[in-house]
Amino acid sequence: LLLASASLADLVKRSYLMDRILSLDAALLADAQAAAREGEAARAERAREAARLDALAGEAVERRTQAEARREERETLLTALRSARGFHERAAREAATQARRLADFVATLPPPRVGSALPGGFAARRGRLPAPTVGAIAVGFGRIVNPKFNTVTVQNGLDIAARAGAPVRSVAPGRVVHAGWFKGYGNLVIVEHGEGYHTLFAHLGAMQTAMGEVVDAGAVLGTVGDSGSLKGPYLYFELRERGRPVDPRPWLAP
């Protein structure tokens, strides 16, 4: 363009105009580069925002999935609790029915033999009876409220937590008036001590006595087991006075 100048003045003019054009082009190029950089930064920002939104969407999906899993877990737990409550209530009703049957059965036992009363009387042994087996009292006598289901049952004896196979002993001299299976109580031994007193030992694993046998205090009647039990191995022990269940704890030695 400069070599095509017709004169020196034309060359100067052409050089001036070319400088102006190149300066304008450089400015336009700089603006375009700045705009490109801004556009690239905006695209990067949009990409970051899209990634953040995707992450938030994924987190929301994960939270929904976890919430659904927790809801299903709660529903499963509630179903299990309702089922467990129903089972517990049925078991409580069945236990009450069997307790009435046992009371009726004890009422039909033969009366004490003449001269079968203990020397000094069984009542004189209150507070001095030995424990029927080695273990702690897990459930006491009387009204029991289940803390989970708020149901009420009446316990006519003691649940004694003891090792399976541990010996179960008579707490006083007497005569075995029952040794056999009884629904709801498993292997059941009943000892008559005279004066209308009976002791009952239920859920035995094995019985080592027989009906009609005269036993001394401390005689082994059987072993701790879980026959007829829904709780595992333990000893259920009752004391009845003229057929009426009484709390055995005041009768046991400290």
C-alpha cells in the first residue's frame, strides 16, 4: 500500500491513515480478546454453576432416597412393633388363662395327709426358707406393667434368672403331689408342705422326683430349663397358701 504512493505527500498520508487503521484494529482486537476472555470466564462460571446444581440435584436425590429408606424402615419397625404387641397381648392373655387353670388344678389336689404338718409348722419358716435355686429375681410378684406396650399382667410367683441345668431344690420338707407337664408351665413340680401350703416349680429342664415322693428340705426336684417357656431358661417359683398365691420373697431367707 505504501509503495503504491504517487508522491511523498501521498506516502505520508497513506502512512498516517494506515497507522490510524492499525491502531483501531488493535483496539478492536483487544476488545474482542477481552470479550472472549469474559465469555470464557462466563462459560466457566456457568459450567461451575451447572456442576453445583448437578451436585445439589444429586444430593437432593440422595436425601430423598435416604428419607424413603428411613420411612420404609419406620414402617417396617412399626409393623414389627404392632405384631410384637399383638403377640405380647396374646401371650399375656394365654398366661392369664393358664394361671387360672393352674389355680383350679391346685384346688383339686388331695388334702394334706393326717400328721403331714411340719414340726413347728410351715408358717414358722417365714423368712427362713432357702432359695429354690441359685439366681437373681428377674420378675417379682404382683402387678407387672410392660414398659414397651403398657400392658398389665399379674405375676403369681417369681421369675428367677438361673443357669440352665442348675439344680432346683425343695425349700422345705413335704410330699410331691404333682410331677409332670402342665400347659404354659412346662415340666411342673408341686410340693405340699401341710397346713394348706404348696410350692410350685415350673419350666424345669428335667424332673428328678415323682408324684407321691416324700422330700426333705434341699432335696433336688429337677433342673432349671426352658420347657414351656417363651423367655429361655429360668425358674418360675410360686408359694400358695390354701390355693391362694402369696409373694414368696418375705418367706425366703435374706
